[in-house]
Amino acid sequence: MIPRDVEPRLLRGFVAVAEELHFTRAAARLYVAQQALSRDVRRLETALGAGLFVRTTRAVELTADGERLLPLARRVLAAHEELAAAFAGAGPRPLLVDLNTDGPSTARTVLERARELAPDCELMARFESGLTYAAAEIAAGRLDVSFGYADGLDPALRARLAHRPVRYEPLAVLLPEGHPLAARAAVPLDALAGEAVYAGAGNPRTLEWTGLARELLQARGIALAPPAPVAMGKDEFRRVMAKTRNPVLVTVDFVDLPGSVKRPLVDPVPLSPLSMVWRRGFGHPGLDALHRAAAALGAERGWLDVPPRSWRPAALTGGSGVG
């Protein structure tokens, strides 16, 4: 017989594991120890008399009973949150989500999906341009969530934050029209030898991005462009780029700008590890929606798949970064 008094905590743990398909990530999302989460899942399986997951050393998968339970558990938890909200006054404050840029981006895609998943929750976009700056704002409580290369943050700051991988973003180079490399459909990394590539040098808000670029480029004898005036907005960025004529390291989703062409980098394909970052111990229904959105989009689009002949920072590979 199905018990009528299953604790919401057990259902919450089950849903987190079902969405992440990974006990360690689910435990981090819930701010609990992995052993405690595993215990709660076993308690729920015992209470229901059904196995909910198939666990191997390589993967976690839902069983047929787990698939059947997932939509029911979500409805129960939604009703529980609705009950709590009904007696909590005005409800949660808006969640402040930094997207780094007001153009197209992975972060914007995650935010838009989260808004669909939690239509009654207010998720407000901000544009702080650089995870180094945004992370300090999160730690100070002036922002709630941002996106970027979390392993590139100062360790003392990173220790105050939590983060989850969202996507390995392929990198590209933005070239002025007429540049010799602009005629190519894709630019091999070694073809940038002799160039000075701009990657935010001198901008204190984007130290993590400049650090990633330095690791990628300087090992191949490609120079980083010297500091340039920090451009705010697309028009100023375009003007400064036209003046310096330096190639600019960007992600493949970076906005197209008049007077320039964007070309993917190859041989190897460089990947920038994008994470969602928030304050340790912070909870909010909007943050839960962002987690669900990131998990769903990652599964649908293969965002965390690593293509062959690709490059990632040594912090993630423990070696040269080429896989």
C-alpha cells in the first residue's frame, strides 16, 4: 500500500536526482551531503516498495516506476509550495539573474526556459559584463545568479559560491571585415599565430575570461592584445574594435556586428566551460527553476558533450586540455 505521509523532503530529493541523473550534482543543488541524499532515496524506495533508479558506476537512470513517479512528485511539491506561499505573505522577492550581455547567449536561453517552467516567479535579468565582477556582487547579496567560467575565479571568492556546469561553449573569433582570415569558414587556432587577440585584458570585471584566453592562446604563441578602453554596449564595442582591428575571442553565440565576421575556431575546437553560479546556502523557487531549465536544455542539446579533438582548460582535464 502506498503511504499517505511521504515527506516532501524525500520527494524533493527524488526529483533532484531524476532531473540531474547524478547524485553528486543533485546533492549540491539541495545543499545536502550525497550520503544523506542517497539515504533519503532509499527511504522513499522502501516506503513505496519500488526501485526508482538503476545505478551503475557510470550512470544513473530512472526505472519505469521512477518515470511514473516523477510527474506525480512534481505535482505534489508544486502543491506544497503553493500551500507555503499562501501563508507566507507576498511570496519570494524577484530573483536577480545576470546574463553578462543583453545579446543572445546560453544564459538567456536558460533564463527563458526557467520563466516558462515557473511563470508565477519573477526572474529579473541583469547585465553585469564579467563573472569576476558578478561573483563579488553575488557574494555580497546584490545579485543572485550569474553565468561564466567559475574555475577561473579567485579561489577565496569561489569558496563562497556554489556552481553547476551548464555548457561547454565552443569559441569563435570576431574578425574585422577584410581581415585575411575572414574568408575562411572556420579558423584553425594556429592560423592566429602572429595576431594579437583581444580577450578583455585590463578589464577588472572579466579576469576569468582573460585567464582562460591566456591559457588557450599563449601556449600556441598567440599574443593577447593589450588593454583597450572598456566598451559598454554593442555600438561602443563595434567602434573600439574597428579602431584597433584586433581579432576578438568570443563564444559562437556572440551577437553578429556590422563591419565584422564571426568564425568558429577549430583544430582543436576550444570549449569554454560555462557554469551557473549562486551564493552558497541560498534558496529560491526561481533558482530551482533555473536548475530544472539547465538540466533539461543540457540533455536536449548535448551541452555537456565533449566533441573529439577539443580543448578545455587544464583545471577541468588535469593535463594539456586537448581531448
